[in-house]
Amino acid sequence: MSAPASFNWFNYIIIPSVFFDIGAHLCLYSFYSAQLNHSVFSFDPEILNFSALNLNISDNNFQKNIT
């Protein structure tokens, strides 16, 4: 996964870490964090976004990294 410049700060987070993605929407930050082996907690209060978030987690096999 090629990361845009806005993701550069992830490279300075000590692994393993816990990442909270508040307002996760479709999990862009969650997926990048999970790829770096962080434990991720993703939240989205909007029910349709939350459903899409769970589907994306499952489709991309990140169930072990993203809660």
C-alpha cells in the first residue's frame, strides 16, 4: 500500500501501539494502521458507515487487527 504524505506521521508511532480511529467512515486510517501491525479500534456513529466499515474489515481480512 502506497501512502500519501498525510500518512507520514504513522511512521513515527512505536509498534506495537493502539490506534483509535474515531469517525472511521470506510477505514482508510484503520487499514493503514492495521497493516503496520497496530491494534486498531474503529468507531463511526452513523449506522450506514458503521455497516460499511464492518464489511470492509471483513472483506480485507483485518478482523484480528481492527475492532
